[in-house]
Amino acid sequence: MTPWAIALVVLAVPIGILLLSLLLFGPIYRALTRKCSENVRLDGKTVVVTGASAGLGKATALELAKRGARVIMGCRNLTKAQPVADDIISKSGNTNVVVRHLELSDFASVRKFAAQINAEEEALHILINNAGIAGTKNKEVASCGHELVLATNHYGHFLLTHLLMGKLKAGTSSRVINVSSALHADGQLDIEDLNFDRRRYRFEHAYSQSKLANVLFTKELARRLKGSGVVTNVLHPGSVNTEVLRRPNQALSVFLFGRFISPIIFRTETQGAQTQLYLALSEEGGCESGCYYVNCRKARSSRESCDSDLAKKLWEVSCKNVHLEPAEMIPDSRLDSSSSENPRDASQRRRIGHSDFT
């Protein structure tokens, strides 16, 4: 054999083994996906799903519409989103599905979206902060002045949750569900350099930082909402073949992986939506708060994500960076005398609230 032939054989063997492993892994991984089996109805309930024009958001919006909810889709591209809404209406038979413009990296857009909901809706029962982007090849700065990935994945949802809290508290056993990722465990939060002004920017670092922020936000939010009747949880949807991985402006390695590899080995979008559906519909999702879920089960998040001091620092910095007014801020329950409700009474009230989801 010639040296070239030998080299080809040497390369072909490990590549072949890798491809075979991927082909075997994919079906097994998808088969292990738990399905949300909750058969509750959401008639009379209002739900907001961000990023609902594709991927997990679209799959989630469809399932909630099938259960009778009024579904408000927060989407940045209305031209793309309206046909998706029409498709959801057709498949669910529920005409109460609407699209509203929402660009999470633009705080003015977030405020306009929230103002419209506050003006039109009597109450909000479920807020699913689902939208997100993966890291871009090069650092980009959003219109709000902050690094684009953190602005979209964290700051926008942080601001939106605050602005909609009044309507959430007006609902019965309302829920805030944040979509994070297992990659939060790789995240490093430098409170003094969240925009990567001093640190070297890498797309994977920007993404994992934003996902860590999602978990820290959830845990601090749960602490502040204790006794309020609103619960919040965060989840990892699993490895899912979504459009987030297939956008051409992503880092090349992410784009190629999303285009050619993820369809073989990852969960479908419907499978990936099961955990957020579980948190939206199950009794456990209405009683627990501040927990991290994977595959419809409670799981342990990273050590850094459980750092309460870091969570408080991120909260304070986020309030400043999204320009929250004092009246818009969610108060600290430990400093609010109205939060002195007996924990047993609060738990019972949340359980009673769940009975409305029938």
C-alpha cells in the first residue's frame, strides 16, 4: 500500500467508528426522553412563550394551545411568526393564539411588549422564557449596549419578568419557567466584566455565561417570590436539534454541527419541549420553586449556580443594566412584611390553584 492509502485507512477507521457510535447513540438518547403525561386543560388561562416561532417555543406553544390556553407568542420576526401562529391554530383548533413583536436584546421592545400585555390581559398564568441564541462567531453588542448573547438570553427575560409580575400575581398559581442548559455548568460569571471587555470573547463562554445567569436568576427570583403565589423553575431541555444551532451567523463549528450532526443524534423539538410542558402543567411544577429540572425530573445544578451571593450580585447588576425603576423591582421577600404567610398555607394555596388547571 502507498503512504497515501495507509493514511486514508488510518483516518477512515476512527471516523467510521465515530459515525457508527453517533448513529447508535441518537436513537437510544431519544428513546430515553420522558414525555409529559399531564392531561390538564388550560381553558381561561393566558400563557406567554418567548421565541415561539420555531424550535422548542413553537412545540411548546402548540401543546399549550391544544389544551385551550390563550397563547401569546413573543417573536422578533412577525413575518415569520404569523404563519407559525396560523399553523398552530389549524393544528390545535384554538383560535386564541396571537403574535406580538418582541426583540429581547432591545429593552424598548421588551417594554412595549410588556405594556401591551399589561393593557390587554386581566392576568397572566404562565410565562415561559424560552427564546435564546447561541454564541456568535465574534462579539456583538446589542442596541441596549450589552453583549448580544447575555442581552438576549438573560437581560431581556429578566426585564420582561419584572414588567409582567403584576399580571402574574393577578393569576392563580402562576408560573415563570426559564429555559437554561446543562452548559450552565461551564459558565463563569465575572460581575465586573459581563460584556467581555477584558476577558477574551469566545462564543461558548458567552453562551454558558448566559445559561448560568438563567439559573442564578431563577433561584434568586424564587427566594423573592416566596409566599407570593408565583413559582419559578428552570430547566435543561436536553440536546435538541433546534434552529438555534443552524443560524448561519453562528460560529462555524456550531453551524456545521447543527446542520449535519445534531439531526442524527439529538432530540426532536417536540421531545425537547417535554420538560417545560411538565413544569407548566404538573402539580409539582406549581408547588416547587427555585428548582432545576432535566428530562421532567428534578436535578442538581452546578455548584456556582447555587451561590446565593453571586445570584444577589447578578440581580443587582441586572436591575441597573436594564434600567428598572424602583416601582418596577420585585421586592426582597425577607424585607417585605406581607410575605410572612405560613409556608403550609402558601403550599396549600398553590395546590388549590393547581386544581384550576383541569
